[in-house]
Amino acid sequence: MRKDIVITNQNIYNFVEEKAARLSSQLYRTIKKSPKDRGYFAMIVGSSCSGKSLVLIKLSELLSTKSKSQNFIFCQPLVDRQDILKDTIRSRTKESITATSFSTKAEIENIFHDYDIIAVDEVQLIPHGLQSFFLRELHLFLDRGGFFVCAGLDYNSLGGEFIFPALLKTRSHRVHHLQSLCSMCGKPADRFDQRLVNGKPANVNMPDFAGPTDTITYEPRCSDCLIIQK
Ligand SMILES: [Zn+2]
């Protein structure tokens, strides 16, 4: 059985929760006022502990309680990581919602064909082999007037960008940047997470993608405190 490690022992700050509540309300208002024949694509990026998943969870709650008639789905890629649960979007606040995990082109096609409002978490983890198909379906969905919002990391722990989120940012109508606080100096951390291996900064030659384990951990850091070990 998969060991359900708590994502990290870090909690998110009150200002993060307040910003998540404001942004989810803003997205909900955008959905309400968007013309039915005009697609809209919003993207939420930021470091870990910045409230990205929490925005989606709160938006789901708003849609569930206020817009029962609307046809919406919350989903995320199915990946084999200890911090990503199948069919669940979970925040550091421990709040969670039921979500649909997808791992095939057929599942992506069904999602984009069957719903009017689609939210996807952890977009940086969409496997490379599905990205082109996902982007094609997304554009067809937007052409049909759908509302799409996705959340994810746009920068990796080695100081570079995750390629798929970088591309999605160029296609979105609006990018919302969220912040946490640097675990070293307390300044805003809006991009990076430091990868630590047994508590020490990871080497640049490690893979771009490596989920948290007993030895690998992540913490938000500002650009001054991010250490890329060469
Ligand atoms: Zn710092």
C-alpha cells in the first residue's frame, strides 16, 4: 500500500489562505460573467505552499454550492508519486476534494468533451507523451467557449522552467502568481522550491522531476536563497 506521507510538515500561511479565497472568488465571478461562446483560460503558478491547490478546492466548493447546474470537473494527471493521491486534489491545509485522475489520451478527450468548466492541478506533471494531445484538446475546448483553469509549478528546483507550464502560460488569458515565504530568509517566494536530499541542497545533475521521499524534501525559497549545487 502506498505510504501516505504528509506532503511536507510545512503549513501554509494565513495570507496564503486569504489570497486563495480571494482568487477563487475572482475566478468564480469570471466564470459567471464569461460569454458562453467565448473560451477563457486562467493559469495559477507559484512555489509550493503558495495555495495553488487551495484555490481550486475553494473554486470547487463555490461551484458545488452556488452553481449546481453547471457542468464542471476537477482533475489532475495520474502519476506515481507519494505526494499525489489518485482521484484527490489536496492542499497543504489538508483540505481536499475528489478529482479525476487521467493517464490516457482517451481520458483527456472525455474530459474536454464532456464538461464546460475544467480545472487541472499539477499541470507540470502531465507526461510528455500526453502534452501535445492535451494542448490540442484544450484549444478545441476553448474554441467551443469552455472555461479552463490550471495550477502548477512553473519553475523547477534547479532554477529552470518546467517546459509545459511555460508553454501553457503563453496560451493563457491570464496568469495568477501566488507566493509563499522563503524558508530561509522570510522574503516572498514566488517561483522556486529548494530540493533537499537528506537536508542538503540537491545537485544540478539530478533529474528535473523527483517526487518527495523519505530523503528528498522541498521547501519554498526566494531566488537569493535557492542553492543549485554543481
Ligand atoms: Zn530567501
